[in-house]
Amino acid sequence: MAKIELDEQIIQGEKLLLEYKQQFDTIFHKKLNESNDEKQQIFELLRPTFGHPAKKPDLQLLDNREKIRQDEVEKTINELRSTTIVKHYLEN
């Protein structure tokens, strides 16, 4: 393979990777902003009175909501990684 052909393939590969990164970043930042908004809402619902034993169910609901939010962020990251990798291999 001639050096010119190899250089051209490298340039095309770099362009493709940049495109994937931009798509990944766009989707990721959108999901991250949504998650941060949800996190802020949960934080704003916290009250000192939730420390009282009678308020344990209310605190547990917020805790469950936060765990779901964290799981969704992790799921989004894993899906984006998988999608990006699969997309790369399908196009090559």
C-alpha cells in the first residue's frame, strides 16, 4: 500500500472518529443535563425533617428516585459506548 493511500485512510478514519465523538458528546451532554436537573429536583425535596423516623418512607422514596436516576445515567453511558463501537464496525 502506498504511503499516499495510507495517509488518506488515516485522514478518513480521523474524520469518522471525530464525527462519532461529536454525536456521542451531543447525546451524552443532553442526557447529563437532564439527569442533573432531576438530581437538583431531588435535592430540593430533601428536608431536615426526613431524619425523623416517621418520615422514613418519604426519604426512602427520594433515595429510590435517586438510585433510578443514577442507573439511567449508567445505562445511557453504556448504550452510547456500545452504539458507537457497533456503528464503527458496521461502517468498516
